[in-house]
Amino acid sequence: MNDSGAPPLSPEQDSTAMFTASEVSARTGVLAVTLRQWERRYGFPSPARSESGYRLYSPYDLARIEVMQAFLRDGVPAGRAAELTVRGFLPGEGQPTDNPSTSPAERERAGEAWSGALLRALMTPDMAGASRILAEAQLHLSVEDVLLGVMAPALVNVGELWARGEITIAHEHHASAFLRSRITALLDSEAESSTGPLLVAACAPGEQHELGLMMLVLVLRRRGVRVTYLGANTPLGDLAIFARQVGAHGVLLAMNGDWALDATRGQWPDLNDLDLPLFLGGGLLNARPELAQTLGGIYAGPDAAQATQIILARLSGTGSKAGAVSEASRVSGSATPPAKQAAAPHIQTNTTEEQA
């Protein structure tokens, strides 16, 4: 047994007992969808199959899954954690010296290089190439670095190319759809905290552009916040009903244009009885942060890093002590470097996804 609490790994362990995906989830806390994501991306774990085609995991698989979790808790990027687990390393033991991109400057340079390559692939368009680039980045960078240092800058650059008339709106929509699918996959593979405060996030009424908000939702989930995401163009009356029903501790609302502001002003009285922190962000708020106070909300800040800090600070104590605040540093060792945080999107990205 090493310091992580995980047992030593040996394929010769008793493999007569086999567990279904739901049983593995109950024992380890790793969602079945996450196990399937790891299997597709990293070739790990490698479950057997029942006669009916269901995945069956051995005790050896369970031990390796627990080691993978220990690496993730230590802030090791998922791709690297899978590689180390498969190679038989344990947290706290000596690791190979080829551990890539560990300093902030190295991560920043690597992110810029992958973001540029991703943009070129998206504009070709070469979606298979774009998928390979993101898969390679995920082997070396944390989820936050991939999200905010690779994908978000590429998305911003796509919007700038469209604004200058260098690409068609069809190219922009194709690129945005690809990135939305990858952000959705990351959201689906991220196991949610069961103890942190509950935040309901939505785009304001009339607001259709959601990629920036989806990125922030993912960052918040990785900090231990339970975020329920409602999507685009959400009527505030319905949002209030839902927030009461689920017992939310706060609401996060994104808006990027005057059309959403006008609708929000008209429907704001529907939120008056919530008695919850109402966080407001997006392109419009970044340009006019005073609007948050005028409406009666809290400006969430100009970028994902600051928004996360503001929301965590206001929600601290509303969940379990084991919740968001205690997990705030879970991935801080591999988060987006300070030089990049100012440019990272909060809940706005400069693209027709946010402007059209």
C-alpha cells in the first residue's frame, strides 16, 4: 500500500469476481460514462465482456481505477494519469523523467502551439486532424489548460476570421459545432461532486450563444461545484421554478448582447423571490459590469479564473465541508497559467457563436 491508499497493482490478483459498470461506480465513485470515456481515449481500463456484451471489471481493474483517481486528485492530467497507471506507477513513487509540460511557461507555449494547429485543422476543414490534436493535447495538459489554453483561443480566432470576412458563417458554424461536441464530451466525462454547493447555470432569455458558459460550467464542476446546466434562451420564470425545485444555492446567468439584456430586464421580477446569489456574466457584462448591480445581481468577473474564485467565495459554506471550497485546489497545480488567465473566456468568446 502506498501513500495514496491504493493497493499495489498486479494482474495476477484474484480475477474470479467480476463487477458490472454500475457496481464499479458504486465502489469507486467513477461514473460509468467516465469509465467508457477513459476506455475510448486511453485504452484503460480493459474490461471483459459478458455473453450479452456488458462490460465486466476484475478486482485488478478496480485497483487500477483507484490509482487513476489518486493521480487525478494529485492534479495529474487525465491522459498522463492513465499512462502512468497503465505503466504500473503509483502516486508518490518515482515517475518517468519524460513528464511533459509541467511548468506554467511550458504549458502556455504548448497550449499556444496546439491551439494554432487546432485552428488550422478547423479551417481546412479537417475534423479528424482536429480530433487528433485535441487528443494529443489531453495527454500532456490538464482539462483546464486544454479548455482555456487550446480550445478557447481557437474559438476566439475563428470568430475574428469571420468578423474580417475571411471565412464564411458555414465555416464558423462547423467549427463551433465541433468544439461544442468536445466540450459536451468533457462535461459528460467529468464526475460531479456529491457534496459541493449546487449552482444552476443558464443563458439569459433570448441568448442563444452558450459555448463560453459551457466552458465555465466545466471549470466549476472540476472545482467541486455541482452545476446544473439548463442551456440557451432560458425564461427567468422557469429558471426560478427549477432553482427552487432542486434547492439551488445560487444562479449563474450569461448574456452577450442587448437583445438578451432587454429580455432579462423584462423578466427580472421573476427572480425577486429566490433569495439566492445571482451571478451575471458574459460579453455584455464584461463591457458594462455595472449592469450587474443595476439589475440586482453579482458581476461574476471577466474570465473563467476570476469567475470561479468569485462564485466559490460566495457559495462557500452552502455545501458540505467536503465540497467546493475544499476541492478548489484539486487541479490548481495544472490550471491555466496566470499569463493566460486574463485571456481565458469567462462566459463569452469573440466568435459568431457569441455574436450572430
